[in-house]
Amino acid sequence: MFKKIIFDLDGVFFSEEKYFDTAAFTINELLCNKNYLNLCRESMFLKQQSNVIRNRIFNHEQNLLFLKDRGINNNWDVVYLLVSFQILQILRMEFQNSKDKVTKLINKGITTDFVNDLQDICKNKLDSFDFSSFNEELKNTHYEGNELIQVFNDFIYEEFGVKKQFFNLRDSLWSLGQNVYQEIFHASFKNREEQLLVNHNVLLQGLNRLRKENILLGVATGRPKEDVEYAFQKYDLMSYFDANSITTMTDILEIEKNFSQYAPLGKPNPFPYIRSIAGSQKPLEILLDLKQHNEDFSGVWIIADSVADMMCARELNCSFIAVLTGKTSRNKFVQLGVFHIFESVEDFFFNFESLS
């Protein structure tokens, strides 16, 4: 019998749609708004047509599905990867005209001067962005998860002859994307109704049943702490979970500030699950050491909807239960060798005794 279950939240309990919409709006604003990168002649921001923005940027969900299948979990990383691809496209365009200029730009790194130079390149030239080729260009790369950004650095070396870690998760562009994402979410999407993916009563009954079996329940999520608290209070979920077994993206970012040498620590890095399994009260040095030494966490179930979560479970030797209420298909999970696949967490609640 498993003793502890760690749940992902989005795509399991709650719909991710408002977060995906926020990501698409953030990418659009970062690229076009005069307060940010300001790289196109006119903003493509159409407030009344959010579906148009999302379809263009995610290429009718194909880019989003590709990133999810490659283990990208956090929407801040989705924003960074798609914006970085557009910057790469701009550098390619300019390289045809001025190789030396592009080489100097890359060697500067992503700084204020770099952004100014990029704006100069795009002045009176760029009317739109090409998101349709993103999936096609990246599909043959072997990189997954947090290493996926390396494919852009490979392109820079292969095409421009500059060997440099130009793109890095957690650099100044990533931080800008994170801040803009949060601003847009709070301004436009936070008050959108939180949509449960499971009947509320069934969810409460299922969690209560697990607790009666003396199974400790925890959470490892890419949501910020305040969003988790809001959703848990709205649906009366907090009492079912062990307070020391909840890890949010707010926790992860705070830890990264003090232990930057370990960053990024978000999924598919298994650290959020390590913290929730071992307990947040343990000293961080010990938790980080658990990751380093790959301790055995058998007897723990991870219930989630994504490839990133599956990668975490396998690295920690936890059992993984996939639910199909997120973006990852049954075929993808079967292809990856996942054995326990349920239509939803509700389906899991009705069948969990068969797993014990």
C-alpha cells in the first residue's frame, strides 16, 4: 500500500486554460508592447480576440503540445522558449545583411544594449512573427525539459559561429517574461472562474477516503503560492493536505535565490516533489542533497497529467499515475511506458483500491 500521494494541480484538479491564455498574451505583449521588447511595427494585441492571439502564437496548440511532450511544465518557460525563438529568427534575418553586427550582438548577451540593437534591426521591418515553424525546427532535437533551451544555443553556434550560452532559463529575459506574465494574469485572468476538472463533491469524497486510509497527501505545483491558497480556500481543500507537503512555484523561486547554483529547480527537475515528499520543514541543504544522491522514494505515488511530472517520478523511483485531463494524450503516455493511466482523477478515486 502506498503511504503518500503527491498531486500536481493544473490539469489534474483544475483547468489550465486561463494560464495558457495568459502565456499567449504575455508572449504577444513582450514582443510588441513599446514598454518591453517593442519589436514590431504595430501591436498585434487584440483584446477582443484572445483566441486569435492564442491560435497564432501556439500554432493552433501544436507548439504548446510539443513543449508539454518535451517535459516543459511551467508557463514562464513556455513564454521564454517561444520569445527566444523569435529573437533567433530576427538574428538570422540580420545575419544575411551584417554578420559582424550579429556576432557582436550575441557576444553582448541579453542586456539593455542588446534590446536596443534588436529594436533597431526591427525598425520599419517587422509586421508579424512566425510561430508556425517552431515545432518543425525543434522536433528532431534530443533535448528535453530544462535542457530544451540548449537547442537555440546550438543553432547560434552552428549558424553564426559563436559558442556561447546566450539563452539561459532564469536570465533577465526570463525574469521579464515572468513579471509580465504575472501582471497580465492579475489584470485580465485572475478573476476568471476557477474551473474544476472533477465534480467537487467527488473530489472531496475521494480525498477524504484517501485520508481515512492513512495516506498522507501533498502537492507539487507550478502555481504561485497565492493562487494555490485561493483555489484551495474556494473549494475547501486545504484540510486534506499536509502543510509540510505542499510545494509551489513561489517556494521554488525563493529557494533558487539562496541556492542559485542549483537553478532551475522547477519541474522537470524533481526537486518540487522531493520537497513535498521529504517535508518542507527539513533544511534545504538536506533536501538538495537528497536530489544529489537520488534517494529512493518508492512507496510514493505521483498523480499528474504531464510528461514533466512523469520524468520527475522516474528519476525519484516513485510510482506514476497519469490522468488525461491535461494536454498529454493516452498515446503519448503509452509510448513512454506509463502503466497506470486514468481518464481523470475522479476515475482514479473510483479505482484506487485496485492499485494498493
